Amino acid sequence: APLAMADQDSNEKEIEIWKMRKLIKKLEDARGNGTSMISLVIPPKGQVNLVQKMLIEEMGTATNIKSRVNRQSVLDAIGSAQQRLKLYNKVPPNGLVVYCGAVLTESGKERQMKIDFEPFKPINTSLYMCDNKFHTAALSDLLQNDQKYGFVVMDGNGTLFGTLCGNHREILQKISVDLPKKHGRGGQSALRFARLRLEKRQNYLTKVAELTTQHFISNDRPNVAGLVLAGSADFKNKLAEADCFDSRLQEVTLAVVDVSYGGENGFNQAIELSADTLSSLKFIQEKKLVGKFFDEIAQDTGKYVFGINDTLTCLEMGAVETLVCWEDLEVARVTLKNSSTEEETIKFLRPEETEGNENDHVRDADGNDLEIVESVPLLEWLANEYKKFGCVLELISDKSQEGNQFCRGFGGIGGLLRYQVDLTAFEVAADANSDDWDSDDSECFI
């Protein structure tokens, strides 16, 4: 159960990161006239009343702007920021981010943009900027790889235990050891000396293995995403192969690297040498997930689904266990209303199917005029609603070979099912209800 909970937490964190990435892109693309776009970041220990006081002072300064249009838009933006801050009695535990301002649309008109939210992890930056664009560097820093990796740097003089999380490294413990060297003296006792030496080396190895378990195992599972063993001699390989080395840690050992030094210098060198391995960990997890999907197809178990309409049919039935989506899936969930019958339907449309439609209207296959009531990116809707369907949402990129194949060949959306679903039965039912039913482009991607 703790393992499942941890997987669920890491999965939710991935989705939060994806949402943040989308928001940053939206904010970076926004542009305004003059300096009417306010970026405000308050760290967790900040005080709302001090920020409100600062905004009142800024308002006084803004009244001196000579350009009437620019002055008015800056004052409006500061007013919007003040209204947003009134919603908070105190700064949330992870800090507060506010973006307000008049943004230029594609047609050249101005549109008010007001966003306030608490980030998914603490933001330790304080920022207030008035500019013709939003400043998102503080948010981008939050997206740095925040998985924690363990390091064991071991040689004949001692061992260092440390962790790396993003660009923050921490030394957990250092131990030093005085091992006897090889020598040929001793006469008849030479063999006894050799045995004592081997015994001390073995004791040292056992001690390091026990400390590794102590530092990197909590609640009966590894507390790091991966473990890197480093050292200048053969000790690290001996540790990796030793019986006393915890099997749970052997499973998460990512690399064994050779370093020239021990201690802190060796730790820094180990971080550099293992950088490629750590960055490719996401790809490895992605490959496993998509590989599992392809295995289900190869074995023809029937416990898989792909394509938008089929996947969402299975999702509504509660049959989907793991929902796999491409993180750049450009499909909108559009609510359409028939003007004559007042009937609302939901369609999933690609951008090319909705663009060029004037006044938010589209025509169906029968030529009926349908009004677009609401249009939401499908992925955004799924990220907010997936828990209601009792499934896990996994977002993948198209950077790996398997991910690319999934995105191009399977429409970028699919799922692993709890049980077999015969989708042909639904097609027949739909066919029976409608005389002129046909599969349009939005229902078939293959």
C-alpha cells in the first residue's frame, strides 16, 4: 500500500508539472502594450498586507506616467492585483503567484488576464515586475528535475553518503576507515595478517551496506528515485555484488562510476559523470510504460484501447486502468449546441477541424448549424477529471522511439484496460440508432 501511494503521489506531481509547463508557455506567449503587465511572486513566509502596501505606493508612482493610455492600463493592472490579493488572508504554504495585465489578442484587441495560484511546491523567490511581458523565470525554476537521487562514494579511506535533488546536493554522512595495507613481512604469520586484512575489508563493506540501507530505505522502500555507486578502486563493485547489499537498493542502482577522488570532490565528480544516466531515467520509465502497451497489442489480450473516441468510451465505462496521453496532444473537447433542437453534443476536434469557422459555429455531416458553446483542450480536461474515472493518467513525450511510435501510430492517446471490452458492440448499437451514421475523421486516427 505505501508503494502504491508513493507512485500515485509521483504521478500527481508529474501532472502538476505538466500543468505548470502549459501555464508558463501561455504566459510567455502573452504580450501587452507599454508596461501594463504585472508579475508578482510572494514567498511562503511573505506577508499579504506588506505587499498590498507596496502596491498602493506603486499606484502613487504610476499616476506620474505621462502617456494617458499606458498610465490607465498600469493602474488597472495594479487594481486587479490588489483585488486578487484580497482573496487571501495570508500567504499559502507554498507561496503565491499573481499575474495581471492587459494582453493583446491575435486580432490586436486588449483582453484582461488575471491569474493567481499557489505553486505545487515552495517558491523561494520574491518578485514584482511591471513590463510588456510576464516574467516566468521563477516558475521555470520549479520545473527543474526534483527527483531525489542517492550517492555512495566509497574508497579505501572512507565513504560519503549524499543526495542530489535538482541542483541542490546534500551530504548525509561521512565515515573514515583505516584499513591495513598489503605487505610481505611477518614470516610464518604472513597468512594470518592477510586473513585479518581481508576480514577488516569485509567488515568495512558490511558497515557501508548497512549505512546505505539506513540512509536510503524508509518505510520498507527506497526513498530515492535511483542510487549511484562511485569510488576510485574496486570497492564500489564489491559493494554492488555483495550479499549484504540490500536487494531493494540493487533494483534502483542506476550506475556504478569510476571517480579519481574520495569524499566531496568524488561526490562532485560522480554527479557530473552520472548526469546522462539521471536525465534519461524519465525516458526509461516512458519506454517501460509504452512497451507494456505494445506487449498487450502483440499478445492480442484485448486489454488495450487507442484512438480518441474508443479510449473515452472505455474511460466512461470505468474500464481504463492506465490512461496514456501524449503531452502535446492538440485536440479540443468541444460542446456543440444545435440551434433548432437545443440539443447539446460533445465532439473531440483537431485544430484544423475548428479553424476557419466564423462566429464560433460549425456544420455537421447533415449540414446542421452547430454553435460552439465551450471549447477546452482535451488534455487539460483529462488532467482535472481523470480521478473521477478511477484511472491513472500518464503523460509521455515523443522524444523516445517508443513514445514517437505511440504518438504517430496510435493518435497520441490510448489506455491499458482492467478487462476486455468489445468495442464493435458499441459501433453496432450506434449504427442501429442512426440510418446515416458514418465514421468521420475525428473518430479515426489510424
